[in-house]
Amino acid sequence: HHRERAAYLLSEWLGWGIVPPTVIREDAQFGVGSIQWFIDHDGWHYFPMLEQRPDLHPQLKRMAVFDLLANNTDRKSGHVLLDAEGHVWGIDQGLCFSAEPKLRTAIWDFAREAIEEELVAAVAPLVDSVPAEIAELLSEEEVWALRNRANRIVRLPFLPQPHSQFQYPWPLV
């Protein structure tokens, strides 16, 4: 639940609005956990959006940058939702922020493309410091790794390409 909340806070801090509002509840029926705003969506997921909605490509590419930064190891196509207003949301961030490089995503279609300057500028302050409200939800190693990934984005502002089949989640959708 900490990673779900940290992903939401990072998304908001960046000003990207990718992760739906997420809170930690101490008094939930089955114990401590996170609760996330429900996204009413039309059933579309990443692959149909990519193929049929080129107008959504900037939002999808921004999500790819977010996943690189957060080290998302579980970005399946079905974790990418489109609401009625045309906003693309990313759900299920529970496997983000590992200190070890584990990026696993369905969003490889923008590999080797340059990351836009405004996205790099948003990420750049994380090289020096991670906001306390995010850092307190992660281990010291995870905070250090987040700063290193931010540094990689600033120094090498291109989306990576997959190096093995293990960088694709299963199931893909």
C-alpha cells in the first residue's frame, strides 16, 4: 500500500495526473491498505489506445516516462484506462520503486524516442531530493534508486528499449 500511495504522490508532484487519488486506510475491513479512486472507463486499454487513438500518444508516452522513473514492474495493458474526458490513467502501482532495476511494461512502443524537455524538467529536481511525503513511504535504498533513475532521465533523455522478454509483464493485458 505504501508504493500505491507513493506513486500517486509522485504523479501529483510531477503534475502529470497519471495515478488516481490514492490514500492509505488504517481502519479498512481487512487491515491497513490503500484505497484508490475508481476510474469509470470504457474498457479500452493500452493497445487499442495506441493503435486507434494517436491523439493519446503524448499521455501514453508520459506514462512510459513515469514507469521508467518509478521502476514499474507491472504495467500491463489493462492497467492503462481511458475515462470519458479522454484522460489516460495508470492503475496498480504496487510493484513500483524497487531499488533493483526491474522495469516491466507493455509500453515499449516509444522506445528510443526522446523524452520531451518539459518532462525532463519536471523530473530534474528529484536528482537532488525526493519530497519527504514520498520518501517516508519508501526505504532509503528505494529513495536512492529513484534519485538515480531521475538522474538517468536527465542525463540520457530517451526512453529505453527492452533487452529481454522478461521486461514484458505476463499476462500482457
